[in-house]
Amino acid sequence: MGFFAFLLLAVIAYLIWRISDQLPDILFRLSEIQKDIAEINRRGAVQPTEEKKPASRQRKKPAAESDG
């Protein structure tokens, strides 16, 4: 039983070492994804305000309807 416990401990240590080795790369990629999402949100916040301005204008009625 002691050999299997040692083997399990070695596997866990190896996996932790591999994860910690890749951690800086993972954090960098997550920060880049976060920047991209923030940029997309900023673009989405700007576009609806630009689209609302023309939509808020009132349309003039055609002359035929106003004579009625």
C-alpha cells in the first residue's frame, strides 16, 4: 500500500508542477481574452447610442394624409 501512496503522490506532484509551469501562459491568455471582451462591450455600448439618434426623429406625414 505504501508504494501506491508514493506513486499517487508522485503523480500529483508531477501534475502540479506541469500546471504551475503553464500558469504564466494561461494568465496571459486570460488577460488578453478579458481585454477583447472589454473592447467588444465598449463597441456595443457605443453603437446603440448612435443608432438611437436617427430613430428618435419623428417622421413627417405625407401631404395626402394631412389634407384628409
